[in-house]
Amino acid sequence: MKFIFNLQRKYLFMMVGFVVASLAPSGWFLMCRLFNYEATHQGIYLYMFLSTAISLGAFGFIVGSYQDVLFRFLEQDNLTILLNQKAFFRKADHHYQLGVRYKDYLSVIMMDIDNFKDVNDDNNHMVGSAVLKKVGFIISEGLRETDVAARFGGDEFVICLPRTDLVMAGVVAERVRHVIEATTFTYKEFNIKVTASFGVAAMKCTANGSVEMIAERADHLLYKAKDAGRNQVVLDDDPAFFDVEKHGA
């Protein structure tokens, strides 16, 4: 049995497929032997149709379940419950293209934890990981179903807010900032407080722009927030960037 589960998945699924495919004729054979069953051609066809459909449906469910796990593994950050950077841009770009179609706005929030290196140095890296997990949970808790959030790398996070202008994105960022500041992060005997800095940029979606452009702008504003003293939200104040179509590329 252990040998079977150590097989490569392609061979394991091939074996499962053979077993599932044999269920229908095997069932028919047993019915005939046990009940001396003699059926019309229509009865045989009906039985084979139903049993084959159920068998192949079960096999498809097994394969699909493995595929769901695989996709979650490929798209999810390995520490938090958020997406990874690659999955973020793929999903955010989908929302940007919808924004282009409907001439709507899209906002991006870039944030990171203030003095996160000190969290690791003064405590340990397990405490730092616990903080990152909790921050990821705080971010995800306050988002809409259409919003996209990811761990961008290290202690930096990114949030995409479709159909959201700069002012409303600032409200979201401030709410997340406040919750992080008010939270006591615990891990075993460690109890620590952290703060976070935020940069917020928005753009009217046009063919001249992209999610990458908004993210780069938000990242620039994030560093302005850190230079200004940390634990604050800095909004974009460049109207030309906010509306590229109106002011030109």
C-alpha cells in the first residue's frame, strides 16, 4: 500500500482511472451472477450509462480536488492566507481590464510593517512569522469579495481595490492601519505591538496604464510615509497620475 502512494501522481491517477473504469462492468457482472438477472437491451444501456457517469464523475471529483489543492499551493503565499505576488498581478490585471471596459477607477495600497527587522532581532523569527500571519488575517478580514490582497515579499503587503477611488482607498488603508496599531500580537510568552505604513495610489483605468504602474506609484508613496515618521497613510496628490486619460500619458 505504501508503494502505491509513493508513485508519481500520473501513475497513481492512471491506476485510479483503471479501477473506476472497471466498476461499471464489474457491477453488471455481479448483478447477473447474484440475482440471475436478465435485462432488456434498454435496461443494460440504462445501467451502463448511469454507472459509467457516476464512476467517471467520481474520478473527475478526485482529480479536481487535487487540482484545487495544487492551484492553492501555487497561488497562495507560503506563510499567510493571502495570495503571492504572481497571483496578485494576474487577478488584479483582470480587474484593471474590466475597469478599462467600464471606464472605472482602480486603487492599490502598498504597506509594510514598521521596523520589522527589530521584531525579529529583539524576539525571534517565529515571533516575526506570527506577526506576518496575523497582519495577513487583519488585511483579509476587511476586504470585499472582489478585492485582491497579497504578501508582496518580506513584510510588505499589497491590496488591489477595483472600482474604488483614492479617497475610499485611503479610508480602507486607515482602517487597516488602526487595527494593526491597536492589536497586541502574541506568540507563546511574547506580546508585542507593531505599526504599519501605507502608500495609496489610484488611477482611472485606460489602455495607457496598468496595475504595475499604480503599484509602483503606491510603493513610492509608502516610502514617503516611512520617511515622514511611519505609522501613517500617504495618499497620492498628483492629479495627472490619477487621471492619465485627462492629463495625458
